[in-house]
Amino acid sequence: MTTYFTRVGRLRRATEVNSQEIISEVNLTPLVDMALTLIVVFLIFLPALTTLIPISSTSSGSSSQGNSEENEEPLVISLSTDKIRLGSQEFASFEKLVPWMRDFYIKRKNHQVTVRTEPNVDQQRLVTLLDYVRQCGDWKVSLSVLKESNP
């Protein structure tokens, strides 16, 4: 009679083992070896790859080219309770602002607009202005609220 160890570690004789029982185990040694090898490879080659790939920031790249169109200041719209100011132009209604905004959108490469509001401007008026700005083109909008002046 032959004896051998089973999965639980007990000795069994060949006559005691059911011949239809299949004991399958996964050998984890190759998996662990592959994982450790990949970790070592990445630790060695990743610093070398970052030095080989040139990375330029947008501020240094645009200043070296000297493109004045890309370095344009954002368009500033000032909103108060009674008027709308776009640069040096003043508008009484939003409808009169739309053609000017479309012209600016076509002429400029920098499609950024800053909306400056006074603290006492109604929120509905601000939302209406933002809706008109959206209708005039694909602007990147930032919002700035002016501080109240304390006498």
C-alpha cells in the first residue's frame, strides 16, 4: 500500500482515497515572479522614459512662439444693475450686446470671457447675461464679483 499526503495534510492510504476526487491547486509562484519582474522593470525604466519624452508647459511654449493672439487678455464684461459694459462700449440691453460678442468671437483666438458683476446685481440678470454669452459662441466663462465699497 502506498501512502501520500492529501490537501489537508493527513496521511491516507491508497485504498482510502476516492478515485473520482480531483484535487486541483493553482501554483502562484509564476504569478508572483511575473508581478515582481514587472515592478522592477517599471521602477528602472519609468524614470528613463520621463526624461526621454519632452514635456513643454503651455506658458513657456506660447511665449517662445511670440503669438500675440494666443496671449490676448480675456474679454471683460462688466454687469451692473442698469447697464452692461463690454470694453469701452456700454449697452442698455442684452440684445444689443449679441452682435458685438459674435464679432469678438470671430476676430479673437482667445475665447475667454470674464464677467464682472457688482454685488447688488440680481441673479436673474446675471443668468440672462450668461445665456446670451453662450449663444454668441463657445466661450470659456469666468465669473468675478466686485467687492462692496465700505464708506
